[in-house]
Amino acid sequence: MPKLLEVEDLRTQFYTTEGVVKAVDGITYSVDEGETVAIVGESGCGKSVGAMSVLRLIPNPPGQIVGGQIRFQGRDLLTLDDAEIRKVRGHKIAMVFQEPMTSLNPVLSIGTQLTETMMHHLGTTQQEADRRAVELLGMVGIGEPERRLKQYPHHFSGGMRQRVMIALALSCEPRLIIADEPTTALDVTIQAQILELMRDLTKRMGVALIIITHNLGVVARYAERVIVMYAGKIVETGTSEQIYHNPRHPYTIGLLNSVPRMDLHRGKRLVPIEGQPPDLTRLPPGCAYRPRCRWAIADCDRAVPPLAEVADGQLSACLRRAELDASMRDAS
Amino acid sequence: MSAAPDIRARAATSEDVLVEVKGLKKHFPVTQGLFVQRVIGQVKAVDGVSFTIRRGETLGLVGESGCGKTTTGRCILQLERPTAGEIVFDGVNLEKLSEKELSPLRRKIQVIFQDPYSSLNPRMKVGEIIGEPMKVHGVQPDPGKRQQRVAELLSVCGLNPKFADRYPHEMSGGQRQRVGIARALSLDPEFIICDEAVSALDVSIQAQVINLLEDLREQFGLTYLFIAHDLSVVHHLCNRVAVMYLGKVVELAESDELFDNPLHPYTQALLSAVPIPDPTIEKTRAHQTLQGEVPSPMKPPSGCVFHPRCPMAVESCKAGIPELIEKRPGHWVACTEVS
């Protein structure tokens, strides 16, 4: 199958008074048609900046995409001019943001926001757009769509606003949706409703989905493939089974050991990752995870370890990836 | 650490209860009008909550936004005066005390807040932040000794004592939360309310702080009320857990028992909504998605407040308010349909 999205050696930097922050530092990955990929990592690892770079939504200044290629349906998005990239945004690639409170325009009715997008991108008539808007609201589970379309964002609860965002994202029949922490601001029962809805609709319409999240449970439930990021780089990638059952990078292992498990009985102490997340303006030479890594060796600070295959479709950026199997993990 | 003399001889009880909450209610008036404010209704944030916390145990209080868990904590802290009900701390009914009589007791009840960014004064150095409660309560009037105590508290919380000279903005979120914990410990409290104390932290840092809270509990014999919405964290840290919905406790049990055998339909839905970090388990797990959203606490439904969303609801649920009843030893449920 052809790749829908191919990101190659993407580099995005921010120029701050503290120095140059290499927020995304050479990441390479691809997404197939209809596939659900999760990008996980902690605050500041570059997961959001990496996704925003795909749509060129990096504020400049202070940010800048300094290198790499982003090929979407074969076209390099980084070479498009402003008018051309605007045709891609919200049309072929849609976004769902974390904050349903701030990502809708508070002074426009929901109906206006939905129809405006369709009329702009698809060139539909007002009547056709109105009809589609009713259909879309029904599809995302909002009752009485005709009445609700006349309302404004403040009439909607957080979960309902996120449903509107999903309707908006789907309105122009995109091929890819990028959802940046789509449910982080929501309560757990609403989170489940929204994620189930996103999964059902993207599967039904064959839309590819990139979920950016820090929640390892959400990843396990919804993603087919997982990309783990640390300090602006991809440290491990594989299918969700590979990542959860046979992680081969110390950071992935550390993350999995850090989350309490609701399904296991109490009593076991958590094994946290020692130390603090790195300062991106002063990264150590070599592997950025080295100062916190329990398996670090002298070679780790010589050069940045490249991503290399450890199993079919699983890549790890660790010098000791070959040794780092189950027996070594359990001995820790 | 020196224990402050008790305000009154401790009543010996079989279970050694430290905190008792009896029929707690906190209603906030809702007003309308710009110049003449009229009360147009009541938000029943907490509506008849009762539970006890034993000395040395950690009780978890879980529920979604607006269920009243934080207001319950604020009432125990006496930051809010309850509309009705009693808070008994170490045998003393706090509702009967004046502000002046409360002051010595406030030392024993401390709080750790969620947001390590807004709960520390940005203009104070870390040393001053941690020393401030000792100054206010006149525990350690001598600045030299206070400084020494601050250094001690910092190292207990896993921070370098040199951090006393830093400002909060020079520290990461995890380090700031450790400062918040050191401040809570500065007055040798017996009881600490942790209100979403680890929710804002990244998972790797969250695990460090959870372990710290566990260590401190052991080292100083602390009792916690752990208020949180993250059920996995609550399960890990708490001996017993109370589940709240729209101002009421709907279920209360030992932690493992509650997570193994949730009896209330709301608890069942809540647990089923939490994804487990294991793709193989997730593939086979039954997911029961709760329909609808939490109703407004201004106009709570009649009878059982959960009945409009409940998959088990019958006609009688609309009328009678279910009592919290001990259905199994130590396992309390407020549902008439659970046998």
C-alpha cells in the first residue's frame, strides 16, 4: 500500500533567549492510509511540535522548520506556498486540538463554523452545506442537530465541543486527522465516549489518525502502531504489541514501569525513571536519555545512537538494543 | 519531630479513627442580577457525605469534575464552612470551634495542591516558602534554626538543600511539587489532604512523587486523604476508596475489593472507561460506555442522582434516594438494585 504521509528527517527549532531549542531533531516516520498511529512521550519531547510541523502551524518567529521533508500523498508540504498549504489544512489533513474551549470561535455559531469550512474547501452551496452540517452533528452523536447548529460554543459542554471539533475535522472528508491530546481535558467517561467515536468514524471512513498523547492506556486501547519520542527524537517505534510486550529502549521500559496498573493488585512499588527531563538547550552529547538510563555504558555519550531494527517493524535507538530483552528487563 | 500537645485527650476508639465526616453538606448560592443580587438556586456541591479515615491509612476520593471531591477536602480543611454536618478531627468537632480555637489544629491538617505552578508564590524563594508556615504558627521563631529545618525538609523530599535559595520558576514541575510537599510537612502534620497532587506531572515524574508520598507516610506515620480523578493512581496509593457522583458517595470499599468487584453501576462504568496500558488486555476487555453527561448540580435528578444514565435503573430509582449500605463486609454501596 502507498504511504499516505512520509516524514523524513524533520527538524524544527525555536530560537529563544536561552538558546536554540531543537524541539524536533530529525524524526522520520510514515503513516499508511486508514492507519491509527500514536505518538507518545512526556511534556517537551516534541510530539506536538512534530505534528504541528506537518501542517506548518509553527509560529515563526520564534519557531522554524529548518530541515527535512513532509510528503503527503506524494507532495512535499514544505515546498508549498501559503495559499497551497491552506488548501491542505482542514481539508485533506484535519486537526483536533486538546482545548475544546479555545479552538472554536466563540462569536460564531456552530453552524457557521461548520458550513464556512465546507463552502471554502469544497465549494458547496449554503443549502448543501447546511444539510451536511445537520448530518455531521448527528453522526458525532449530538441530538437535535437543527437547533444545536444555531447555538454558540459556550452553550456546549467540553465533551460536546470536542464532538463539534470532530464533526468539523470530518466535514471536508480528510485523509488524515491529527489529534493532539484530544481527550486530556475531559473526564474519563467522556474521554471514552470521544475516543470510541473517533475510532468508529475513522475506521468507517477509512481516515488515517495520528493521536498525540501522554496516556499509555489510550495508546494501548486505540493505536495500531506507536512512536515513542524523547528530547526531540524518536527513540522507539513498533506495533503496540511490540512496544508494550517487548520494549527495546530503556526509556520505553522506564515509562511502562512508571504507570500504576489498575488491573493488578496493590503492593508493588513503582519503578520511576530517575532524574529530571532534559533541558533542550543543553542536551548532553550522545544519547539524550543517557543521564537517566540505568543501562548506560561509556559508548552512549560518543554519538547519538541511530534507530535500528530489532524485530520486524520495530526500531530502537539504543546501543544495547540487542541485549535489552526480557531477561535483562526483569533483572532490573 | 516533636508532637504538639493534643487539644484534648484522645478518645480511644476500636478503629482509631482520625477523621470523621458526618452528613457533610455544602451548598453554594447561585445569584443573578448586576446590582441587586437575587438567589435563584443552590448548587449542592456536597450533599450528605459521610466517611471515616483511620489513623495511618490513605483514603482515596475519586469522581469526575464537579462531583464534589475537592469541596469535601476544602470543608475538612475548614477553608469552607459546611452548610450542614460535622467534621470530627482526632475527637474534636471542628464545626464547633472559633477561628482562634481552630488555629492550633490547622497545623495538624495540611494540604498539597494540584498545580505546582500556581500554588507557590513566585516572588518568594523556596526556603521562604517552606519556612513561612513555621513563622506564621510561631513554631520556629529563630531564623537560623528555621533555615536548618528547611534544609532538612528539602532533603527529606529528595531535593538538594541548596534549592532553598532558588525561585520556583527555576525549577521543573516535579521539583516544585516536592517543594509543595516539603511545605506541607513543615509543621509536623498528622493528616495531609492531597488534592490532585500528582495529576499535573508527567508519568516518569509522577511515579517519583508517588513513591515519595508513600515513603513519607511510612516515615512520619501520616494519614492521607487522596483526592484524584486518575483511578490507577488512586488504586495504587490508597487503602480504601470512596467514589463520588454529583455530591454523594455512591460506593466505598477496600481498594483491591473496589477494583475487583465494583458493585455500583457508576463505579463499573468508570472503571471500564479507564484504558489499561496493555494492548492484549484491551482487545478482549468489555467496554461499557456511559451515555450522556453529568447533570447540572443546580438541578440534580430526583431520587438516585445517577438514574438518568444508569443501565440498571428501574422505575423506583426516580423516587427514593438510595442510602449507602454495607452490602458486603467493608463494602458500602448506595444502590437499591445491587443485592
